[in-house]
Amino acid sequence: MKVLMFGWEFPPKIYGGLAVASYGITKGMVEGQPDAQITFCLPKPCGEEEKFLRIIGMNQVPIVYRGHDYDYVKSRIPDYMTPEEYYNFRDHIYADFSYMNVNDMGCMEFAGGYPGNLHDEINNFSIIAGVVARSEQFDIIHAHDWLTYPAGVHAKMVSGKPLCIHVHATDFDRSRGKVNPTVYSIEKNGMDHADCIMCVSELTRQTVIREYHQDPRKCFAMHNAVYPLPQEYLDIPRVDHGKEKVVTFLGRITMQKGPEYFIEAADLVCKRSKNIRFCFAGSGDKYWEMVDLAAAKGIADRVHFPGFQRGKQVYECYKASDVFVMPSVSEPFGIAPLEAMQCGTPSIISKQSGCGEILDKVIKVDYWDINAMADAIYSLCTNEGLHTYLRDEGLKEVAEITWVKVGHRIRKLYDECIYNGGFIH
Amino acid sequence: MKKICLYFEIHQIVHLKRYRFFDIGRDHYYYDDYENERSINDIAERSYVPALQTLIQMCREHPEFRVAFSLSGVGLEQLEFHAPQVIDLLHEINATGQVEFLCEPYSHGLASLANEESFTAEVKRMSDRIKELFGKRPKVFRNSSLIYNDEIGAQVAGMGFKGLITEGAKQILGWKSPHYIYHCATDPRLKLLLRDISLSEDITERFTSHPIMADQWIDWVASTPEGEDFINIFGELVTFGIFHPIQSGILEFLKAIPVLAKQRGIGFALPSELCEEKSVGAIEVPYNISWVDEERDTSCWLGNVMQREAFHKLYSVADRVRVCGDRRLQMDWDSLQASNNFRFMTTKPGYQYRGIYDSPYDAFTNYMNILGDFISRVNNLYGGADNEEIDGLITMIKNQGDELAAKDKEIERLRKKLEKYNPTELEDKKPAKKAAAPKKAAPKKAAAPKKEAKAEPAPKVEEKKAPAKKAAPKKK
């Protein structure tokens, strides 16, 4: 089974949840299925990616013919690629792109991440995907998130192989219903061409069916999972604050994550109790607005804004918390509560979060129900029994959610796509 | 002759309202009046009324038919308040003389597992209530959800009950059959009637999923081996109408039972009648059993740490509530104890009904908020005195009560002795008593000052009363 995957992020360079999910899916498949060979196309690899799969840097794939000799090519390309591969790609250039802004290798540069000219990059990515699809041998195409859908569609057009797309989020989640028409059209086009749509939750699946008018028969909920914590993170000690309790929000501070509801609930809790503190970790477009709101409510002395947390800091933050809250207005999946549970921190999540579909040992409230949220926070901080139960049972529950299982489910859908010709007959 | 013993439980809880933690200390009313009125009326209309009417009709048509009921105190209060027509029907069926009312703890709570005195007090209260309502003091006891272990057996026997009904759970019966009368391992005076799980649940659990005909069911009863004469069929009265809708034909099924039983020579008996039979042996129950879930234990109320925390917190104030004498507090105490509140917090898979709560955590949080308020009210009543002091006083009161009860017995014994020695003075009882009293008073006075001076006035009053009226110290 050879899979051609298109992705935008991959660890160690992490911009958001997409990198973690891409890593988990590929790693889970490779670990669980010895015959799975994955070729993962990234706009701009940093060269330090793990080697369990083959990485193709799209910024190393030529789209304009350049007659360099072997030694020059070897000196110019990074060591995860061979000059033979370069020449193979060069042999499959399918049109004249010399009008485009290419470098001396005939390749296009990518800024990586999410720059201002994102739409240009998406378009370039799809052009290069045409070359890759012509050069490579594969059984199925798998495209992660809307940025890579055009590339996936292009590859399908060229090769005639079935296309799976993985919906990690939709623009409806990001914009609370006010979609960007360009983004929507890219998403819709990708879904229309896909033979199989994997959504990270039933919630997302319903959005895809309802808002993107997709056939329910080819839409599947494919919940994410988590990797067991590495020893380094397990060794971080849990912090005991004595009489004080710490309640944490960790994520991008933006409308989608519902930060204002967290402040409102914090306000209600602070009115009644003097020993609960709130930690508001993360950065985002609503950061200053939230600082202002906390100050206006008069609880700025109990709400702390440590800013963006990176790598190990994230886990230190979980371990130093007694309660983790994710009040997202609309969360396609939301991996953070699973990570918090791995650290032994009970979570409160909004019912509008996709991860709630596979989690039972968490407290679920409506994101707008600040009374219920405050009540749950207070209860977890004051009742030892509830805290102990959710901590211990949460650890057990989250240990059962593995990427290898996800990999097997994905494989089943691949097989269905390849051998039975898809889901709609 | 084979005999069927039918028994149905009548119990509904007082639903608690949504109570946020910011209400603690501000709002002392915990109940969802609308839900209470709605649910009890709904249940009365769909289940209790038609079921009782059917049973009344059956009693009239078949003089040999017998059926027993038990009411929980909280359920009774709800019925009296919202659906008195059910009480009227109970009086009507009581008038046929073919029924018996059993006793159970007033609150339908778990006091039997937590606090002996509270349990005893509750049972006494319920027993008095049944006597007052239906004219007869119950002789047979059933604990909330048939919870039973050897210790409970001993306590119940000590309260003067002749029999107790509980579950014929596999883990206690082993190879034995529930169709005999057994007795309690710790007190042979107490007979045990064990529920036949399979035959009971054919009606209570499986009637709609695996429908059966009455003649088929009676044939199963009739085909039990020779000598296994007592078939105990226990269930909740809401089996008729709520668990299985009336249109499933369950009342027709019920009506057919006495007719078909007569044809096969099967009779009916009340629990108290069965308790007159000879026991075939003791049943040892070292661990708690109940009639709930496949495990037949207490795991659905006390299975997880949340439930245990709530349980321990609730019963940590049991002694204080019992001796406080604040009527309103004690009423709240009854409704908070109901085992259903704990069941809402269960995390066992497959349990669906959670009242107004959408998860066990929600149920726990709400209950703990209410409990927080309740406990602070109880503590306020004691003026913030610290726990040790209050517990010390409570223990002292209890010890003195026990002492008085022991002395009472002693007086009774001596009086009888005295009567034996002076048979001539038999008619002249009063001098005899007076003669006995001073004898007892002397050592007691000596004992009292050893304790704390504070409590002295109380025992003094009791001393005077004790010889004159036997029951006086117990009332306290």
C-alpha cells in the first residue's frame, strides 16, 4: 500500500494542531501496518523530520527544466533527497512554468507556515503536486486540510487514483458561520472531488454534509488520538499549590475558542471563592481584549496571562493546573483536553467540541452556559472525589485512544476505496 | 401446596432542583416543585391508579389472593401532597384484609450501611406511620432496594421484626433455591424471604422485550421441584404502567394469575404468613446485596469515589441531624438520603435514567452543592462548636440512652422477680414499683456525675419517668 500524502505542517515545526495530527496519523499507520509506505509532501521541510516516512520537500521539486550536472544538484539539494529523485521529477515537468518566479534549480520557494500570500502558496503547491503525481507510484492520495485539497485534486486528475481528504477543520468552525468565499470554494471543490472524506469528529462530519452538501455515504468520522507522553514530560512533577487551585485555559485566544466565556465563568467563581486562580495561556487576536475584560470585571488579580506556551512549557502548564477548561464555541476535534488528561488534569470541555464524542471522563457543558461551567470548576476544585475520579479514570480512558487504532480504521477506508471503487456505487 | 408471595414497592423521590454553587448559603430550598408534581401525577395516573384498581378487583374476585406493599416515607409524602387518590386506593385495598404493608426506612436511603441509630430511628418512624395509616404495625421489613447483610439482619431482628425480604442473589445462594424460608445467620429469630430473580424479572424486566403469557408463567411456577413451595415475586409497583406500558397487556397478565393459579392448585401468601413457616437453614451474607443490576450489590450507589465521597459527607452529619430537633432540617435530610440521588452519579455503563442531570458529574456537582448548603445549616445550628466537642456530646447522650434502656430492662426484670416472690402483692402493683425504683435510682445518681455536669438534668427527669412508664426513654 503506497500512499501519497499532502500536508502543510509536520513536526518538529509546529504551527497548530495540524502538525500533531499529521504526525499521529502517519506514525500510527506505519507502526500498525508493516506494508504501508507513505510519501509525505510538505511545502518546506526543515530537514529534521523523523525518518519513518519519505518526505518530499515541494520547494525541491523542479517545475522548470534546468540542465545542472549531478554534482551541482547534489550540492544544492538537502540530504533527504537524492539527485536521482531530482532528475526523476525533472523528467515529469508537464508544462512551461518559466514565467513563474523560480530559482536556479527550477524550484519554487515557500515561506512555510501561514504567510500573507497563502493563496499563492496553495496554488504553487498544487502546480508542483502535478509533477510529483506524474513521477511517483502510489495507490491512493490523502490530502490534509483545505490548503492541500487543490494539490490532492490535481494529483487525482493526473493519476486517476482515488482521493481521500482529511477535514481537520472547516471554515465554518473558524469563522462562526461567516465563511470566506475563497476558502469555502477551495474546500467545497476538494470535497466534491474526493472519494472519501474523513472528518475528525461527527460534529465536523455533520458540517460537511450540511454546509458543503456532501453525500453522507462518503463522509466518515475519524477521531484523532494522542501519543503516550514521552518520559521527559512524564517526569515533570505535578505542582501542589497548597490551598490554592489553578484553573487553566490553553489555546489560541481567538473567537473560535470562546475565551470570553472562560473569563465570565472565572468571574462567577471568583465572587464566591478566594482560593481559585485562573491561568489564561496562549496568544491570539483577542489577547488584549481578554486582558481588558478581566480588568473590567475586577478579577485581574486572579487571572494570569502567561502568554504563548511552547513545547515542554505546555506540559508544565498542564501539570501545574488542577482543572483544564476548553470552552470552544466550535471545535472540530480539540486535542488539548486529551493532553491535559494524560497529565492527570481533569478537563471541562464544551459540548461543541468534537473530542467530546470519544471522551466520557470529562465534564461537558454548553460553551454559553457560564453558570454550568463555573459550577463544574467549583466542584472540581472543592470535591476531592470528583477530581480523583476524573483524574484516574481520565488517564485510563486516554491511554486507550491510540493512533495505531486510528491507522487501522483509515486503512480500512483506503481498502474500501481502492478495491471496491469507493463508497458510492 | 405451592404459594406465591407477591410484593410491590411504592417509592418516588423528591427531585432536587438545579442548584449552583453560588446558591450555597443563600437559598435553602432544594426541590424542583414542578418536576415533583409532574412526575408523581404522571406515575399515579399511568401506573399506580390502574395497577391498584386492578389489584383491588382481584382481591374482591379471589378471596385467596394476597399481595403486600411497602411505602417509603418520602414517596408517601409526595403522594399525600400531589396524588392523594393513590392513598385512597391503598386504604380501599387495605380494607379487603388480603394485603399487608411492610416497613422500610423512611427516606429510602442507605442509612443501614452508615449509621445504626439513624437507621433504627427511620425504621421506627416509618413503622409508626404505617400503623397510623393502615392500622397495623408491620412485622416484616424490607430495606431500601433490598440491601442486606448479616449486620443489618441482626439490627432488624433487634427491632422486633419477624421477617425480612431480600434478593435471592446467586452469590449468597449458590446451589440453594430461593423457594424456601431461611433465617438470618446472626439472629435466627429473623426469617429471610428471598426473591426469585428469574420469575420476578420475567414480569418486572422482560415483559415487553420477551413477552410471555400468564399460563406459561404459571406453568414455570408449577414446574418448580417438589417441596420448593414458596415463590417470592417482588418488584416495584411502577412495573405496571411505567416499565411496561398498560397497552402491553401487563394488567391482563396480572389479572390472569390468580385464575390460572387456582387451576393448578397454587395459592398465595403474605410475607408475614411465610415467616410463620419453618426455616430450612441460615443464610450467611457477609457482603452487601441488593436487587439492583447484574451484580446485585451496592455498586450502583457506592461504586465510584464520587458516590463514596457524597455518601460519607452526608452521613458525617447524621448524628447531629438526628438529635437536632429542627423539623425542616430533618425533612431535607430525608430527601437528601434517598438512594436515587446516588444512583444518578453512577458511572457504570448502560445506566440511562439520570433525572435532570446529563452526566454523573453533573449529578454529583449539583448534589454536593446542596449538601454543602445543608451541612453548613446543620453546623450553624450547633453555633460553630467544633466537631470533637459535638461528637463527644452526642456519644454521651447515646451512652446515657443505652444506659437508661439497660436500666429499664433491669427494672422490668427485678419487678418480675419481686412479683414472683410476693405473689400476694400482685394486685397491689404500685407499691412494688416504688419499692423497685429507689433501688435503681441510687447507682444511677452515682454514675451520672461521673460524666459531664451539663447533661445531668436530663437523666434526672428520665429517672422519675422510667419506673412509671417504660417507653419514655425510648421516645427520646
